Amino acid sequence: MELLLKTCVLRRNACTAVCFWRSHAVQKPSVKKISTTSPRSTVMPAWVIDKYGKNEVLRFTQNMMIPVIHYPNEVIIKVHAASVNPIDVNMRSGYGATALNMKRDPLHIKTKGEEFPLTLGRDVSGVVMECGLDVRYFKPGDEVWAAVPPWKQGTLSEFVVVSGNEVSLKPKSLTHTQAASLPYVALTAWSAIHKVGGLNDKNCTGKRVQIPLTSKKSSTCELRNVLILGASGGVGTFAIQVMKAWAAHVTAVCSQDASELVRKLGADDVIDYRSGNMEEQLKSLKPFDFILDNVGGSTETWALNFLKKWSGATYVTLVTPFLLNMDRLGIADGMLQTGVTMGSKTLKHFWQGVHYRWAFFMASGLYLDDIAKLVDEGKIQPVIEKTFPFSKVPEAFLKVERGHARGKTVINVI
């Protein structure tokens, strides 16, 4: 790695580096030499698991192999900060292993358990150390952020390798600790709201929106009310802010002790789901054009009743049986069962005058570009509940596993 870094530095000292930043070329001064803590080392510190299970399977090692670039579009990032999401806790316990292993090894060449030692962690904020030959948007020394797909090695380590199209320049207004709290939840919410729900800054302006946490209105109809269920977690707190940035009217559903937080983030109306009369309060409001559901379970049985019928209103849920079906039934039967479930629910609700949709996390540097702009404009702020040092990763997992989040749990790696 030292040789590669020196070579990269010598080349860039010879002339001014030009970074073609997605839509335009940006002149950058030549970069200075970047030194790592162990320039000749081939191993790094990391938190890994060697099998699926409870929190005791987390193991700290100083001997995890430093990742290398295998494809010309990849970059290696020195991790300054990461975070723990509910998906990490679930993956530690084996959730989604069948589907994720198929993605890692589609030809089934490897034997069972080849994914270990597995590093968890999806968010990263750090500094580019090395770039593949086809990377044109970044150079060593750039401060970046990203969300790593769950089938790849994670970010609870000193270095991580990611595809260049999953990376974006870190918002200048945020520290690495702050930046690491956003990518995974922001991209998950962005997928549900913008990609699946069809909402954007053009069709929300001047409309009334109500948010229960995972639903959003289609771009084909006039947005008036949006409901977000589970509004105080990572996805919910981001969803509130992006909807307010788009001038929507937001109603958030959360517990009473989180009401002050969501109001500060911009929620116009807040409903306590523990009040005992939540559905009565929802009935007193106008029908919703979009619902974002980050809770799942029984909420699906009643939430769609509050959508405006035959107007293009959309319900989007982030809680789906896709990975669980494949874990329980295997790849073929699991995919079949998932397709039947999705198709039947979509048709059922279509005939009732509303749209039913599933949404998933989508890794995208381009979407992070848009999110970074909102952050630097002051329209999105990170919501961090607690920060842990790298030595306390197991404690961070336990905190996230207890639930009732009021924002994100961040790990300072450096």
C-alpha cells in the first residue's frame, strides 16, 4: 500500500490534479502524502464475527487483512467514523444470510461459512487512500462518506473498500462523526420517499404532508398529507427533515418522550402511539396522500385505511418479508413466496383505491450528492443519540438492540 500511495503522490506532484466530479471538472491542488498508522502492515484492527449469534460473537482483532482493490472502479477509504444500524444487529444474528451469501457468491463456488470473518457496519465517513484505475470522481486525500451494501465487508475496521459509485464527497459542514450518522438511513428513506414514493422538491411544495415513518405519496397525484410511522429513529428523523426541506406538512407518529425531538426537526403534528387513541386522532385528520411505515407488523392492517382513496395515494413500507422468506424457505421457494405476497397485497389494495409498495436501502453516490447539498444548505442535520469509541462496539450493538432509538449510534474509529 505504501508503494501505491507513493506512486500516486509522485504522479500528482508532477501536475495539477483534475477531479471530474460527476457533472463538471473541478481543479484541485496536488495532494500531499498520506501516511497510515502502519505503512508496511498488511493487517488492520477490526470488529468481526466468526459465526452468527448473540452479542458475544463480536470479536476484536488486530489481524484482519487490509482490503485491496479488485475492480478498477473501487476506492479504499480510511475509516474515521462508522455507525451501528438495526440491520447490523440483525445480520449479527444471521438475518438475511441466505440472500446475502447468494449475492456474495452467485455461482455457489465457496463452501458454507466462507463469509467469515465478517465485518459489520454500513456507514462510513473517512478519507480516500487509494483509487482504482477507472475512478474519475475522487483522489487520495478526499474526505468522503458512503453506505456499504450489506453483502460487502463492513466499516467497523480501519479501512474499507467500496465501489466508486457508492461514494460521495462528505458535506463540508459536518465532522466525520456527524457524517457517519447519515448515509444508510438517509439512502433508505430517500429510496422510499423519492425513488418508490415519487416525491421530490417540486411536487411537495405548498402541500400538506403527514409522516408516520415509511410512506410517501406518488408524484402522479397532488400531495397534501404524509404520515410517518416510527418517526424518532434514524430513518424517521431524516424523513421528517427532507419532507420539511421540500415544504411539506408533516405529521409524525412516535412515543410521547420523543415528541420534542421530532417537533424540533420540523414535524407539524405529532401523535403518541401509546396514547390509546392513536387511530381516533388519525381519523380526525384529513386522509393522507403518502404513508411511510418503518414499524411494520400490525400497522399494515390499519394504516392504509387512512390513505385518500382513488387519488393515487401511496403506502410504502420498509419492513418486508423478503430476506426472512429466503432464510426460512431457501432461495427459490423464498423468492416465490415473496413474489406471491407482494403481488397479492398490491392487487388487493389497488382494488381498494390505494397503492401498496415495498422499499429497500439503495447504495448510491449520486443520491448522497443530493443529500450532501441539503446538509450543507442547513436543511438536514444529523441526529446522534450516542457516540461510542471503537473499543466499545459491543456496547453500541446492545444499545441499538434495545430499540426505542432517538437518532443514531455512532462509532469513532479514529
